[in-house]
Amino acid sequence: MSAGSGKNKHETASRPSKGDLLDLSHRMLRERVKELSCLYAIARIAGKPGISLSDILEGIAGLLPPAWQYPEIASGRIVLDEQSYISTGFRDQGARQTAPILVGEEPRGKVEVIYNEDRPELDEGPFLKEERNLIDAVAGQIVLIIERKQAGEEREQLQEQLRHADRLATIGQLAAGVAHELNEPLANILGFAQLASKGNGLPEAAANDLEKIIKASLHAREVVKKLMLFARQTPPNKAEADLNQLVEEGLYFVESRCTRAGVELVRKLAEDLPALAVDKAQMHQVLVNLVVNAVQAMPDGGRLTIRTASDSEEVSLVVQDTGAGMTEETMKKMFIPFFTTKDVNEGTGLGLAVVHGIVISHGGDIGVESEPGRGTRIEIRFPIHFLGTGEKGAP
């Protein structure tokens, strides 16, 4: 009986008291409240309208230390794409708990909490098992935020492309109508001016005026032709052609202009290019427009490089200058008709719109890279087709 009583006394002595259990429950509850408060605060920051990803990550980094067991010695840091976002008073030394940021299984960075002083060993160094769950949850929330931001940006880009396509279609219809309306009166003005200029005994002043009328009419007719091309009222007359030959023929007309402007013209034409099914006249216009545009972007001279290349599916033409370059905002508008950054007498704003229309009508696409002060690189890619079949393949 006495032996049994001794065993019960030993078990009673080793069992935690109600006060200890209550204290433990309170501590666990406090930690749980801090975890939930952290995740709730993250959701509130991410839900702010118009907030940038950088501001979100900066805010989350500041929420990390208070959510851990020893906030007075804790520092928080988020690293994304080699850019760091840190909490106030950050110190990069001591024990740390880390969780990776994996976006689509691609490692993009990490979340970490650092204790700047030693603390007793717990579940994971000085960190609790619950804190491991929390830091993993924070990393997961950041991944969701990044993916939502990326999806939003892609959606905005698609919407802008749709708006741009709609604007082009509307302006194309308008341009076609304007071109048709202008053609007949322009032909009359030009025809009668040319007839009048051939008359005998014209005063010199009248002859000069007629010459100005003829030049102005010819210029207006060229603008109308560009409008027709942009509106695609002039269908391409396709024939088999060598892109290198087209480049040489086009440069023949603009090489002297490059020389006068102090622009060094560099040719890097690939050998054995596959033949293309293109409208030769329109291809000349594409090259001339791009070259003239590049020369105008280099008022103090520079280097203009014309390059051709090919692979199994495409033939490409690259026009690269060392001129003024463009801002991102200008690049978004560069193919919109009548948009121009030039002075009133230096351009109509139709050149690049015409280039865009011609390239698209040939099934090609255009890529643009530019930076203010660093020049512009325009690459046009045409698919390789069997002539007249519309099927990709070797010519």
C-alpha cells in the first residue's frame, strides 16, 4: 500500500501544474494570433488598389519581426529577383529561418527572419515549428501576389493590343475614305497645272508658281498612296525576291542622304538567304522609310547598320541606329498613323504606320528595342513561304 502511494506521489510531482498548462496555452494562443494577424495584414496590403509589387514586399518585410516569438531581436527580409526588401533596423547576422519563393517552380528569391541574438534551441534552432509553417505560408502568399500581378499586367497588355488594333482598323477605314476623296481633285490639279506649265509665253512668276503647284500635288499624291497602303486598299503584288537584293536596291536611293548626314552605313547581309514571296515595291518602301527615320534620329551623325539573317522558318531584316532612341511611351505609339515626334515640316507621321501595314499584309511581324540616348533596333521577320501556296517551307 505504501509502495503504491509512493508511485502516485512521483507521478503527481512530474505532471505539469494547471498554472503551467494555462501559461503554455496562453503562449500558444498569442503566437497563433500573431500568425493570423500577420497573414491578415499581408492580405490587406496586397488588396490596396494601385499598389506596386515593391511596396507590397516592403510592407510584408516590416510585418515579419512582430509575428515571431522574439520580435525585439528579429529582422525580416524578402529577396525577389536579387532585389532586397527589409524591415526597420535590419541586421544580417545571427540564426535565421528561410523559405524559398518559387514562381511556377522557378526559384525567384526567399523570405527570411533573422534573430540578432542567441536564444534557446527549440524545434528549428531557436524557431518554433509554427514559425516554420508561418514563413512557408508567407512565401506562398508572395507567390500568389506575384502571379496575380503578372496576370494583371498580361491582361492590360492584351487590352492595350486590342485597343490599338481597333484604333488601327478605325483609322484605316477613315484613311481609305480620305484617300479616295482626294484622288480625283488631286489628279485634276496636277493635270491642269502640268498642262498650263507647257503653255508658251508664260511669265516667269506664273511658271514658278505652277512648278510649286505641281510639286505640292506630287507630294500630296505620295501621301495619298501611303494612306492607301496603310488602309491596305492597294493589295501586294507578290513575286519571288531575294531580300539582300531588295536591300541593295533600296539603299541605292538613300545612301547619298546618309553620307550628307554624316551617317556611316554598315551592311551585314547574310549569304544564301531563302527567297521570299513579297511585293518588291512595298519592300523598298519599308526599307527606305526605316532608313530615313533612322537618319533623322541622328542629326549629328552616327552609325546605321542594316543586317539580314534567316533560320528554318523566317527571314529577318534589322535596321539599327545609334541615334536619339525612344522612350517606352513613344514606342507604344510609334505605329499609330499621324503620330510623330518630329517638327511640323519634317514628317507626316505615316512612315512607320505604312511600314507596319506592309509587314502585316505580308504575314510578318516587327520587334522594336530602343532606349533614349542609346539608339533604336527594329527587326522585321517574314515567314518563308512556298510562292503562291501560303505554306511554310523552303522556297
